Amino acid sequence: RALVEFRRQNLVADPPPNGPFDAVVCRNVLIYFEPTTAAEILYKLAHALAPGGYLVLSPVELPLAAPLELQWVEADGATLLRRK
């Protein structure tokens, strides 16, 4: 537990989170934003990842991340997005 850090982030108003992070979990949030705003948020989150880090989205949000240069990884029925 000591290695895990939880943070709150205003995804629209706050600057990109200071990283790099091994994992960023943002599930069932982006569906509430306009597509252009969701794309901006995803760009910020993806660039906050460490190389090899994972972005975790809900299945319905995954298509929003298609333009990002992240590797799609299947793991136990879940799709994770990995920074190269």
C-alpha cells in the first residue's frame, strides 16, 4: 500500500498531473464530456504515464482513446492502454 498514491484531479481545469505514473485509472468519467474535451483529457493522462505505464478506462470509453499512440493490451478480459 505504501507504493500506491491516490490523487484527485479536476480533469478540465487543472494542469496535467505531475508524473510519471505507472498506472492512471479514469473509468466512467470521460463519457460525461464533449468528445473534444475528452480527447484533451486523454492526451494529458497519456502523457502523464511513465514508459510502460497503463491507462485504465471503461470499455465504453476505449474508442475515445483510439487516436492516441498507446498499445492496446488484453489482460483477463480487460483492455488496458500501455504507453510505449
